[in-house]
Amino acid sequence: MPEELIAIKGSNDGLLISLSTTEKWQSVTDELARRIDDKRAFFTGAAIVVELGARPVPKYELSSLKALLERRGLSLSLVRSDSDTTRQSARALELKSSSNGSPARSTRRYAEAMPANPEEAGGRGVIFRRTLRSGRTIHSEGHVVVFGDVNPGAKVIAAGDVIVWGKLRGTVHAGALGDETAVVCALDMNPGQLRIASYIVTSPPGKRGKILPEIASIRDNQIVVEARD
């Protein structure tokens, strides 16, 4: 039942949350609150895009959803809907809105963060084809691949593995939903903070020498980083 109420997908702009168009509004929002509260680390700091389909959502219901997110430190950045009622509610609350078929936003988002092959392990993921700059965050319920650097001040939070085809200098959290088999790989790994599931390490100051690709994983209840020739 919970999977039918809401669906969550990651993108470089934050999280796209699709809400059921048929179930009772209270049931849907209760389930959303539960999912966020159960996995705080995964949702932390994310901008939220809510997809409501053709469901007409009056102002008081949309306002309650906005408040639910804000109480948890999340911002509702965009409402996607095919309903005039819902889009009018968004405008009344000074929220950005668009139709589900709007090409301008969706084309740009998926050009920057393309879904990974759904047949790969994990089923869902994000491929980010440029450097992730300070202040940007990627969330994914699958794996994340970055073809570029992850700069200081940038974050990658993934339920699966994180692979950086470049320099890793920001914050990365693999296995964010508790998967201790997740790994982090980078061509040049020197993150400000590295987490796998509930384990956490920081790079020691002055860590340099010969730069080699490295992989971080959990072994014997700690994060171990190994070079790969």
C-alpha cells in the first residue's frame, strides 16, 4: 500500500515526489510524513518537486503539504499538475507550478540528470554529466554516477553506490537508506565527509601523495578506503 500512495525519484534539482491521485489526501500526506521521518538522512536539505497529476488540490490542502515539508526542513520548490484548481492553489500560495507535460523544465532536468539503466542493480539512479558545484545536492533512491568533480560544499546522497569520475571534495552519503554493502568510488578521493549507511569518516588534513582511483566500503564495522591501480 505505501508504494501506491507515493513514488520518489531523485534528480540533480532535488526529489520528485509523485502523490496518488485517487487515495484520500490525509492518507497520502500521512504516508509521506512517515517516509520522511523514517529516513531523515536521505531527505535532509532536499528541494521538493511534487507531482499531483489531474488531482484537484484546494489551497488549504496544498498549504498543509507545504507546512508538512517545512516542519521537516524541506522546501516545496515546484508543483506539477494538470489541474487548474491545483495550479491556482499554488499561485495563491506563491509557489511555482507547471503542467506535468511542460517541456521546458523536464527536458533540462533530464539532460543534466539522466535516469540510469533500469535493468541495473538497484533499479533506479541518476547520471550527472558535469561538475557538481558548491551548494548543489543530488538525491537518488538508486545509484549516482557523476561524470565530473564534486566540489567542496556539494552533496551526493544515494540509497545505492556513488561513483565519481573526477575529484571528490564535497560530502557523499552512499547507502543512505541503511545499505551497508554500498560503496563510494572516485578517481581522486578527498571528501569533506564520507558516509556509508550509518558509518562516517572525514579526510585527514594534508592527505596527498600519488593520486589513484579509490573505493570506500564497510569492512569490520568501519569504512575502509583502498587504492585501485
